[in-house]
Amino acid sequence: MTSETNSAARKVRSGVSHTLLVVVAIVFLGPLVYAVSTSLKPADEVFTPTPHLFGSEIRWRNYADAFTFAPFDRYFLNSLFVAVAGTLVVVVASSMSAYAFARLKFRGREQLFVLFLGTLMVPQEVLIVPMYWLMQSLGWVDSYWALILPWAFTAFGTFLLRQFFLTVPAELEEAARVDGCGPFGSFLRIMLPLARPAIAVLTVFTFISFWGSFLWPLIIINSVEDKGTVPLGLAQFVGQQGTQWNLMMAASVLAMVPTVLLVVLLQKHLVRGLLVTGLGGR
């Protein structure tokens, strides 16, 4: 009787869990389904008294019209360049600083790391004005440098990779040191190959952050048609004559493609990295 009761209870818990997962999936997929359906509707059928999933016709031409309404090919290339370059800088800088905080011994290491970590509590909005003054003094306003470098040296990536480096057994470095490998050699030949899952997590988070950034490019970029990014391009659909909702949704769906592809390509490393980067070290 007890085993049958336990089995029934497990089935009930499993059913409730699956039901909740389905509900959560529907909640998350709802906006995506709405964006795709709106992107395929004629402009005069986006808002109707009776909502419909699809309009009177499926207009694939909206995706082509989105590129002719604004120079979206240029926006995509700009965003791709900024996101890839920014991600590379973040990965290189964060991995090296994380290795220093995790393995190298120097006076004040822990205090410096806590101070560095404290910068995470400073909102980006607080840094907008001083960062703009700095870019202006360097002559970087309305340049790609201003889109990439100001936010490329953050504590998040350093903390994430440091937590992973602390889980790597010190015996591996000691064995490499016996073979004549110095700290930089150990970092390149031992730590980085082992840190691929954590680097995948950092890559995805950083790429998405650069790709979707809107406030800073809006402030620092003056020539939107030349150096504008995808978020700035989406704002071009809002004008004095009204908002082209169907074209905006078409462009938004296309804007999701690079980040989705990145997550799919790095899915194996991403899942493993999320599991291991939160573990404590010695």
C-alpha cells in the first residue's frame, strides 16, 4: 500500500510539474508567436477589433520591405561587428584577469577583487554622463570604439571565469610547472582549454548584451544611418506618420536570429558551463 501511495504521489507531482512547464513555455512563447504573426500581416490588419493569429494574407514581403524602409543591412553589419569585437575583448580581458585573481598570489589580491566586484552594483545609467565625457575627450564620439570599449571591461566576466578557475585542481599547474611551463603558459595550455564551457557562457551573455544594447548607442552615435546598430534601426519604424508595426516585427524577428544561432551552436558547452561556473573553489 505504501509503495502504491508513493507511486501515485510521484505521478501527481510529475503531472503538476509538466503542467507548470507547459504553462511557462506558453507564456514565454506567446510574445514570439505574436511577433511572427504580426510580421506576416498587412499594415491595416495589425490592430483589429477581433484579434486573429494571421491576417487575410501571409505577407512574406514585409521582411524585404523592412530592409528597404531603413538600411537594415548596414545596421546588421554594424551590430555584428560591435558584438563580435566586444565579445572578443571581454573574453580576453576577463579570462586573463580571472586567472590573475584565481591563481596568482600578490598582496591585496582579495581586497582588490572585492573592490572590482563592487562595480557590479553601479548601474549603467549612473556611468552614462562620465563615460560620455571620457569618450568626448578621447574624440571617440560617434565611433565604433565608443560602442565597444567602454563596456568591455566589466567584473561579471572576471567573476564568472574566476569561479571556474578555482575549481581546477592545482596539481595540473604544478605538473606543468615541473615541465617548465610558466604562469602564462599554464594559462594558455591548461586553463583556457578547460574553461571552454565557462567561456561559452560568457560569450553568449556578452554577445547578447552588445547586440541588444540601446541606451548607450542612442547617446553616443550621431550618424545613425552610417554607424547605427539594430536596436537603433528598430526605432526608425516609429515616426511622425505613425509606427510601422508589421515591418518592425519583421525586423525584430530577423534581429533574433544571430543570438538564437549562437545559443544553438554553443548549447553543449553552455549547459555544462552553467553547471560548473557556480561551484566554489579552494
